[in-house]
Amino acid sequence: MTFVITDECIKARMCVGVWPVYCIYDAGHHFIINPDECIDCTLCNAACPVDAIHPNFQLPEEMKHSKTKAAEFDYSRMEPGKLNV
């Protein structure tokens, strides 16, 4: 299981820095979690003030595109944890 940040993300940064590994990236309009780096610690999910982070198996149907976006995002363009906010 990995976690997925959905379009509801407001980039409040509460999730930034709570995780033991760098797996959250700045995707422009919201943050995104690299599914290959996520260790399922659940800390980002608990810290999100707008409930924009979900386990990938509990994504509401209307948010499934966020899982695809995370899987297809080009993470090589930046270093993990480098957020443009």
C-alpha cells in the first residue's frame, strides 16, 4: 500500500517534514507522493489538514486519476523533498 495525494491538496505543508523518507514532490498545483519511495508510514495522511491524502486502495472513485498521475509523474526532474512553495 502506498499513499496518494489528491487534487484537494492545498499545499499547506503540514505533511512536509513529518515523513522519515523523502517521497513527496511538488507537482505544481499540489504535492505528489512517489509510490516507489513511500514506505507507508501514514504520517503524511495524519498530518494533512484537508484530508487530501489517502491509501491507494481507499481512493474515492472520482479521485482514481490521482493514483495514475503519481505513477506516471517524472520524478527525475527534481530531488525528493525539494518543494517549490
